[in-house]
Amino acid sequence: MRKTLMLAGLLAATSAVADEKPVLTVYAPDYFTSEWGPGPAIEKGFEAICACDLKFVAGDVLPRILLEGERTEADAVIGLNTDVTARARATGLFAPHNEDTSILTLPIAWTDDTFLPFNWGETAFVYDKTKLANPPQSFQDLLDAPDSLKIAIQDPRSSISGLALLLWVKGVYGDKASEAWAKLAPKVLTVTPGWSESYGLFTDGEVDMVLSYTTSPAYHLIAENDDTKVAAIFPEGHYFMTEVAAQLRTTDQPELTQKFMDFILSDAFQGMIATANWSYPAVIKPGFLPEQFAALPRPAKTIFFDEAQAEALRQPALDEWLAAFGK
């Protein structure tokens, strides 16, 4: 009897070990893993093909990687963008993605063999056309608007969209960026740590315009059947942003991590981006964009700084912003 029990226990333990799935740990931004972010759909889709447990760890991705260094438990990261990849690359922690980037449909050329785009969009100020009768028709119109116009923006020290605004202003106004900020600052009702707080103020009617993306109205059109939210399209151009993923060279799951990188450019992944992340997929194929999404107005001009340019401009642009807002 005792031997039988011991054998049963051994078989159970062996079965449990056999049933254990490898864990893939991916660091991602907070928004990514929320119920309205793309994380849940991506997790479900990848776990269906990987025989693994995909574990997203939410938080500030780059600061955490910089702090942990070689000790990081991440196998991959997702949700960085090109305005911060220079600092990420400098750590030496990342490995090549080994993907064919010739299939990308970005509005810029992409040759980076480390950081892999999974979506893209352009910054914009969004407004409600039923509440703002005469929205600015250009960036200069925005600066010249009455100070009674109330705007919410994000802090460039904690938000990638806030940093993108710094570079957008720099791209449009160059050496006169300080003057532009001086004119814009009185219209900024609040500066929030992240995008969700700002956008919540806008949808609650607390501000007239909010710093967001040209694709933001797609959410309201598709999820709410609401066509009142509009992105103001400026002739001076809009700043291009792409979010990227990368694999850590320190991973103890290299084959599984590479499989995740492969999944990012798959039809299954890219096909869900438009309505899971409310942005353009990095690879656009027929059927990937709902008709409401595809009908969104696009800027005639794209403004973009590569990672070296963005890193060189970041501190001077931040100093100009801090001077205008007295922080």
C-alpha cells in the first residue's frame, strides 16, 4: 500500500512538471495591459500558439530596464518608442529581432535591426465638434487662439505623448520653440502624468482640446458610434510615433522570445492592432483597418526625428518647456 501511494505521488509530481509551461516575461506600459489596451488580446493570441504562459509586467519600461540592467527578468519589452530607444540601445541589453522589415507599411523608412515596430500614429489635438465651433486650422492658429481655449497635455518627463509634443513643437518652430511655448502655455489648463488622465478630462468636458493622436476619433466612431470627436489636422505637419518591441540578449528563453518577435509581425497580431490599440498597424493589409478607421484624415506632412536626433533635442526642448510652464 505504501509503495502504491509513493508511486502515485511520484506520477502526480512528474505529471505536474510535464504540465508546467515556460513563462515569457514581457515588460509593457501600464496602458498596454489594461482591459482596454491590446495586452489581453495579444496574450490570448500568443498563448494559443506558443504552449507557454505570456506574462506582461506593467510599468515604466525604460526606467525599469535601466535600473535592473543585466539582472532584469524580462525576456522582451514592448511599448518603447523611437524618442527613447537611443537610451535603451546604449544599455547593450538588447539582441537583434531577426525579422524582415521590408514588409512594414510605415510612412518612414525602417532599417533598425534591434527595435521592431508594431504600430504607429501621429500626435494631434482632438476636440468635440459640437462644443468647439471654430477649432484651430493650423498650429499657428492654436498658438494665436484666445487664452480662454483650454487644453490638456501630458508631462514630457513621464509620458511618451508628452515628449512627442516637445519634439513636434521643435519640428515646427525650431529655434522659435520657446516663443511657441510661451503662447501655448496660458491655454494649457492642466499637465497630467499620462495620456489617460488628460483624455479623461476631455471626455468629461473639462477641456476643449486634448493632446492625443490622429487615430483617437476611431475609438469613438467604432466603439461608441460617436462622430463628434475630431483630430485637428495642421498643414505644418504632425509628429510621427511608432511603438516598438525588442528582445533581451539576457533571456533564458531565446527560442520562445524569438517566437514572440515573429508573432508581432504576423497577421494575427497586426490584424488586431487597429481596434485593440486604436493605432495603425505596422503592417497594413486588406481587412486590417475598419472602414471608419481607414476614412480618418491623414496629415499631408509627417514630422519625425530619428532616435539620435530625438535624444539630442530632448533636453534642450525640455528646458524650453520647463521655462514656459515655470516647473
